[in-house]
Amino acid sequence: MADKNIQTEPEILNLRMNAEFDWSDDKNIVRDAIWNHIMEANAHDTIKTEEAMKPFLDYTDTQVRDWVEKNLKN
């Protein structure tokens, strides 16, 4: 039986943008789309981007979806 105390990352991070968001034609997975957006926003600083990505691992699928809708939708 699986341990219910083990936290897993949101599944949506590993799904394709264009499959999850009807407004997106991006074939990258959601995690990569978020990474690319954050990299652009902080002048391609990998360390800052890595730190900015950490909270997403604790988000729910709904929280990730909301963030993507607010930040990546054109």
C-alpha cells in the first residue's frame, strides 16, 4: 500500500501545453513552458530560475493551471 505521506509533484507539470490548454499551440511540457517564461523574466539566470521553480513542486494541479493561465496565456 502506498504511503499517503509521500508528496508527489503535480501531474500537470509533465503534460503538454497544447494538450492541457486549448489556447496553446506549444508542444513543450508545462514544466518547460514555465521554466522558459521564468528564464526570460530574469535575464536567463539559471540559479534564480531554479529557485523560482521549486514552489511549483508543492503546488496542486489546480494551482499550476491557474498560474499558467495568468502568466502564459496570450
